[in-house]
Amino acid sequence: MADRPPRRATAGPRSLVRPVDLATWPRRAHFEHYSDRVPCTYSVTLQLDVTEFRRALSDARRKTYPAQIWAIATVVNRHDEFRMAVDDLGRPAVWETVHPAFTVFNPERETFAAVWTPYDPDFSPFHERVVDLLREHRSATSMFPQGDLPEDVFDISSLPWMHFTGFNLDIVEGHRHYLPIVTLGRFDERDGRTHMPIAVQIHHAVADGFHVARLARELQDLLSRPDWLC
């Protein structure tokens, strides 16, 4: 699973930040409460049905992990609550676009590297870039072979060796981190259907259970109707 360096570089396609109008923001009280008075993050683990997704992957000859990354990034970028940031004074803002950072496992060293790529709503070129990155960095000996990650990226990790029913990251000063952290597990066959665990960790200041449930519902819809893989 990926862990971030203390400070991020600003290199890369840094997207614009839109300040939040606190006078009209419905979430202002919640943001202030869970950022200042009761700093709080939480994690939710869900089981998604990936039967149609897995079948379509085989038919389209696409790679599983790049497709998972694109689907997650697509849903994340639909909603302000998963693109939140704060400025140097702690005031809330929203990234125009956030980009996925993801892990690459080196089996010989039994370590991983964390890399990233710009999000592209067009699946095909995104898929090819991720495939190339995974190939390029699968033997990486440094944790961040591209250098420090940009500020406007969110984290995705894959644990393809393990099907889990619960997952949580205990991050020191995690209350300063507002972008989602997503962890994927191994597929599991049950009653003729294929399921995949996915854990979403998020700051309570920016998202409630309602928002994570919507993310899960929209991600499930993408995976159940995978015509975008073609």
C-alpha cells in the first residue's frame, strides 16, 4: 500500500484549485467540526460484484489493474468531496481534477513503488499509459521512481494476494489528509459470481457515509456495465 512523502512536489499537470465559498457551503460546519474540534477519518470496506467486469476484461484483452484504476478515478473526479484540498491557511478548496497514484509490486525485492499518471476520461489512452508505467517500474528499487508525487493525486493500492472484509490505515496526522485512499483486494468466487473487496478511507470533514455509498454505487454501475472497456 502506498504511503506519501511528507511534502509533495508541484511538478506535473497541477490542476486548478477552486476556493470554497464558506458563506454558502452547506458543509462548512461539518468541515470545521471534523477538521478542528474532532479531527476524524474513517474507512469503509465494501464488496463489489465484478462478474461482468471480469468477463469483459477477457473479451477486450484489457489489463485488470489499469481498468480498476480508471474506473475509480472516473468516479472520484465526479464529486467535489473526493477532490478536496486546503490552502496554506487551512481554507477549503476543490481541485479541478485529481490524478491517481498507484502501487507497482517488485516480486524479487518484495517491495513496491508508488507512481502516478494524469487522469484521462478517455479509457484507451489512459489504459496504455498505465500499462507502460507498470512495465517500466516493476523492477524499481526506489519507492518514488518518478520523484515526489504532485499535490493533486489520490492513492490506490492493490492487494491481489488477499481477499479481505475489513481494512484500515492508521495514519499519523491523517486528519491533515483530505483526498481518498482506496485499497483493492483479491477477487473471490461465490455462488457463480465474482466479488472484489474495496476499502475507501476518507476524512470525515469532507465526506460522510452518504458520499462513500454514492461512490460505491457509481463504481458498481461502471463495473456492471463495462462497455467502456471496448
